[in-house]
Amino acid sequence: MLTNSQFQHLLAHDFSLHAQAERLYALGYLPCRPGFGLDNQGYLRIDCAFSGRIPPGLSRVPAAALIRGAYVAWKHDTVLGIAAKGGQAPFRFTWVAVSKDNPAETVTIWQRDRRRDLWHVALHSLVNTGIDHATPDGSWPIFWRLKSARMKGVTPTGFHYDVRAVPWVNYFHGNDALHGYTRASYGFPQSAGCVELPVPRAKQAFKLLHDGAVVTITGHWHPGEGYAPSSSGALLAASRSEPSRPWLARTHTAWRVAPASMLRAAPQQP
């Protein structure tokens, strides 16, 4: 699997890929029109021009990551023969935005209606990312999906784990995946590096996602400044009002303070 920088290098030196990117846009696999040019220093610049209003943060996702995700999706559909009539993408373009910022870690799954060029939130949930910043920042396409997978490894704290049936798994960066996992609560770092959702939410996410959907991870969790969610991934009403989230439906209105011992708890599984 090529990295984003390797894929960008290919785009810079293989002009047939330029035409492929244009084709992916025409077929609906790419939500923005690709553009190639030179910057002020003579280096190749790869752009992706969006039309209309887009979700917050999407314009900062590297064009190479979006094009790479579109290619993964197109390749997957071509191999399985599931592309729509005329080779059109059989799904709505999906973008997964994971935030590691306080007051709580969240995932938002955005989908684009190509015909109307409108975006909407298909799923918004609390999540857990990796302790000790084990979940890296960046953007990668989902490349492998499993309804259940065995996960083995060592946490950043040195704990060995072996979980035989992790549900609703979407691998996007090496061994890092978006998946379901049962915890007492969600919204702050607890995993070995994966992005964990409550199992019911993970099942919903699995139905929305597809090979090539781009996962973007940003933010930085600051211990001691978090607020605890419920075990279902929904936020509990209490004394602090919800922070402003442009474009997101206000389905949750408040947070409650997490016990300090919970914030410092080490994970037992991925």
C-alpha cells in the first residue's frame, strides 16, 4: 500500500495518473476537481477544487490523500464489478473526521449527495483514540474491512493484548483501524492506537463506510480537561454546554466531568 507521499510522487511523474484523477472525478469517486501545476519554487502542486459548501476541515485534507482514496474505491468496485451504470461510483462519497481535541474525542462521518452537491452528517459519535498519542494525525483511505477480526499487540504502556473478535473493523493506516469495542465510557484516549466506537455505533459506521473512504485524524488531547460521555457514545446532560460545532445537528447538548482516575486509566485492549 503506497503512502500519501509516494502516491503524490507517482502523480508528479506519471501523467497518465493525471487523466485517471480526472476520470475518477467524472465518475463520482472524487468530490473535488483535481488540478496539477507548479508552485513558486517550481515544485509540483496538486490541488483539489471543491464546489459549494463543504464540511469544516475537508479543504485541509491533502489532495493526494483524496485522490488515493478515490483510486482505492474505484479499484475495489472494478474488481468486484459493482460499479453503477456507466462506471459511476455506486455510493455517496464518504469522509471520516476524527477529532482528538478536548473536551471529548469524536468521529463525524460526512456523506456527499453528488446530484445536489450537498453534504450531511451521517453519524456523529464519541470515540477513544490511542493513549500516549498512539493514534497519528493524517489522512488515509480505508483499505480493508472485516466484520470481525483478531487483534494482537502491545499497548504503549507495555500491556500485551489478544482479542479474538473485534467487531466492525475498517483498517486505514497499517494496523490502525476504526472499529467497535466495549468500554465503560468513551471520549478520551484508551486504545493502543485504533479509533474505538461503541459497538452499536461501529455497526452503523460499517454500513456507511466503504473501501477508499478517507479517514482524517486531527487534534491533541490534553489530560485533565476532558468530559465523560455515556457508555453508548451519546453525551450526557450536565453543567457544561456543548461547544460550537458548525454544520452539526445539536443532538447532544452537554457534558459531565470525568473522574480523574478514569482519565488516567490504562487500556486493557486495542
